[in-house]
Amino acid sequence: MILETLQLGPVGTNAYIIGDQASGAGAVIDPGDDARRVLAEVRRLGLRVEAVVATHAHFDHIGAVRPLVEGTGAPFLLHEAELPALEVAAERALVFFGITVPRPPSPDRLLREGDVLTLGGQVFRVVHTPGHSPGHLCLLGDGLAFVGDVVFQGSIGRTDMPGGDYDTLLQSIARHILTLPDETVLYNGHGPATTVGRERRTNPFLVGLAPAPGS
Ligand SMILES: [Zn+2]
Ligand SMILES: [Zn+2]
């Protein structure tokens, strides 16, 4: 499996290119900026972009979606509850951060909890993990997960932006992250990858938070 991390944009957001060497099937997760660099990397890896997925619609995760989708013809996938945030993403980037991003396109497919996607030749289950943003999703694969701005190494996503809620975020983590095996690698939106076990043991925000299976 091909897995490349690119740090893009003004806040160094992780974009991920995943792919299957044998078939050339590729996908891009959270392309926040610099579509040209993403496309160059995809080409270098010999992949065809078959899907562009955003974990959520904050500008630093969707800034390059429009040029990428236009450049590859790939569909854009987003959780259905993130549509309102997508609609104001470009405006918010400008008002709150003074940053201009290309207006993101409308999603070609709206995702929801339990959807199963094949991305870059691998199967992922979509889970809805609100708290950082209302329609945040995580992609759970075999031994790895793309978790966006839900949990970082030693920290969790901020909840002070519109639609954020701290208790909701902790519930999402308890339900969908802490129920994963310890060795699961978490690829997040900012900073280095980590594992479920490491965060369970050392993340100060998760102390005393018990796994909450059941949905
Ligand atoms: Zn975010
Ligand atoms: Zn972010």
C-alpha cells in the first residue's frame, strides 16, 4: 500500500495520498492547499485519483479540493452533516484567518456513518465523529485510521469554532477511537501520526475516558 503524507498550507495540514501499486487506484484525503504539488506527487507515484475525501470542511482541509477535482475528474466525498460548514468554508477562511481559498465544489457523494469505501485499494468504514465540526468523519481501515482533527499526538481537536462542542468530541473519541485496537495507527490532520495505545496511555485529554462501544 502506498501512503504519502504532505504538509500543506499556512497551518501545515496533513494531506494524505493513498494508493494501490498494482492497480494504480489512488485517493486523496484532506487536500488543504497546493493542488499542483498533490498532483505532481500522485503522478510520481503512478496513481490515478479516484476519490477526494475531506474529513471535514475547515478551509485547511478542503482548500485544494476544487483544483484537484477539476484536474482529475475524481468525485469529492464529504459527510452529509458537513454541508453547511462547506458552504461557508471559503468565507470563514477569509473572515477569520485572512486567507483566500478556492470555493470548494459541492460534494459528488454525501457520506454517513457505516458507509464502506474502497480508497486506494483498501477498504475503509466511515464513522461520524462530531465535536470539532458537526460533520467530521473518520475513515477506519485495517490497522490504520484517518482521523482528521479529532485526536492528535498528545492533544485533541479544538472545539471553539462554529459547531464545535467539547463533550461531543470526547464522546466521539470514546465511541470510535478508543474502541480500536491499541496498535491502530492514527493519521491526523496536524502533526505526527500516533497510535490508539499511545493516546490512550499518554494523551492528557483522554485520561479517565473509557471506550464506549455501541454505535
Ligand atoms: Zn479542523
Ligand atoms: Zn485542521
